[in-house]
Amino acid sequence: MLTDQQADQMLSRLSSYCKEYSLKVTDRDLKECIKHLDLVLETNKTTNLTRILNVDDAAVLHILDSLVLLPYINKAPEGALLDMGTGAGFPGIPLTIASHRKATYIDSVGKKVDAVNSFITALGLKHTHAVHDRLEEYARSHKKQYSVVTARALAPLPVLVEYAAPFLKDGGLFVITKGSPSDEELNSGMSAAKICGFSTLLTDAIDLPDGLGHREFIVLKKTHTASIALPRANGMAKKNPLA
């Protein structure tokens, strides 16, 4: 568990980073994000949730790396958030804390979902829950139920847009964060996006502090009906990408 001194130092660093990146996050919300990270690191001793064990690196690569998506989340219509492939609850839980949206976090690994639901309880997050399911399967019963969907390092771009499309309401946003995607991945992702009913709203990029990585953001808007029926059969998105 983090000592009070470690938590205070982390709060000071994160508060400074938020100002540097023009993120409007209160210290109260940052403290909740730090509490979440503390729970993750403690649970990680018995359940494999993260390979990032250095607390200073984890503050950047988990908390800040989630919160940098907040300006794009805030551009979405009012309504619930879905975090695909949530893992230990990143970026979903920090974004929920900072945006105060209802949220669902989905992952295909049951132990991770159990851990995230325990974090939700410990943090007292209301109107949120984690789900153990395949994305295609969950989409069949949750079409057009979300205003914003997030994904981070989950799958190639053409696969991600196909997963996200059926979940989004008309006008909803899909916010994707990637390291340094190739031109080939970006081009095929944009082709798949058109098929799935998306238009590109914006693209952006930042460098994380302390040399901890480059991030590229792609924000897609659900603007038209997909030209194929979605979701396709389980596994088809990966086996036979649309582009």
C-alpha cells in the first residue's frame, strides 16, 4: 500500500501534469484515481493485472495516460461510457471519476473483471459495473446504448472500430489511444471506420512526461448506418478484418 507521503507526492506530480496538459481534474478526483491505482498494485500481488510495478511510472502510465483522454470524452453527448478491454480498469475508472458518467467496463478475462468490480465497490462508484463477456456477444444485447466508447492497446484499428460500432448511439464518439500506429494500420482503420458508420472527428498526439512514451489519439463519430450488419459472428473481426 502507498504511504501517506507517497500518495501526497503522487498527487502533487499528477496535479502538475494535469495543468501541463490542460486537463481539468480536481485534486479530490486525483486522490480517487490514486486510491484506484493503490488497489491495483495491492491486488497485483495475487492477480496479474499490470507489469508496471514502479509507482512513479504507474502514476503516468496508468492514471495520466487515462486522463489525457478526458477532453475527448467531454466532447461526446451526455450518456454512458463503455471501456473495451478494461484490464485493471484503465482508462475507464479514472475517466469515470473525472467525467462523472455512468460506465461499463468489459474484459474477456474473468479474474480482471472480478478485480475491477471489487475496485468499484471500494471506491464507491455509482452507476458503474464490470462485465465478463466477449465484445461481439455483449454488443448483441447492448446496441446503441453508449454515448462514448474507449479502447487502449486492445487490437488493430480495423478490429477496434468494428467492435465499437454497434455499441454507439448516433452521434456518439469512439476514442482510441495508440502508441505509434503504422500508416498501414491507420489507413486500413479509416477504411473500416467508413464501413462501420464512422467519420473522423479529430486526431491528436502527445508525448508523456519523463520519456514514458508517445500517444496518438483518434476520435471517430458515429454519423451513418454501417454498410454491413454488426456485430458479425464471434471472432470474425480478428480472423477476417473489414480492411
